[in-house]
Amino acid sequence: MTPTTTQPHPVALTVHQSSKVLEIGFDDGANFRIPFELLRVYSPSAEVQGHGPGQEVLQTGKRHVDIVSLESVGHYAVQPTFSDGHDTGIFSWGYLYELGATQDRRWADYLARLEQAGVDRDAPMAAASAGGSCSH
């Protein structure tokens, strides 16, 4: 694979608590408003993604999650702390760009996975885990 010479970098980053979205503008002109819930259910952490393909943990009960803090990680990422205590996801600029650009498809995928698992989006995580999503 050939390395890319230029990757979009953020020029603006705003946490909107009332609407529960992270707004991020990039130097290529792209501007995304990513809901906190989407960020939480697609966290790049091992706790959510697992340690390999097929080990993803279906997240539920995240509709009302907030971002309580957002820390810079070098010059390449941010690490949010969510109101449910989750704080291990490091969101690179490239991953945030991808999430923003593909959020409609990701929402559809998430809702389809919930339906396939027979779990409601607002179900507590214990109920979702009991459904056999994954165990650690």
C-alpha cells in the first residue's frame, strides 16, 4: 500500500453538549457533526472492537451518553471520556474523518446488528451482553 501524502487535519473541534454532537471541521473543507452515541458505539477501543475480527461487542444503552472530557493525544487524535465511564478509545483524525463521512451507513449497520441480536438500542449493556455478543 502506498502511504498517503496528505491526510485531512482538523481545523475546528467543538463539543456540543445540548445537541450531543462532536462537530469537527477539516482543512479539506469537510465538516461533520458526529453524535456522541455513534462515537461511543464505534469507539476504536478493544473494549468495543474486541481483539480481532468477529470479536466486536455490541453496545447498547448509549443514546443519552455525554462526553464529559476530551483530551488531545499528541498531534494525531483525541481521547474522550464518556458519561458511562468509557475512556479507552483513542480517535485518530483519520478515524474521525471516516466516521463522519460514513455515519449514515454506520447508523444503518448498527441498527441492523441490534435487530439481528434481538436487542433494543436502549437496553442496558448487561442485557445486550447476555444476548451473546461477546465476552471478555
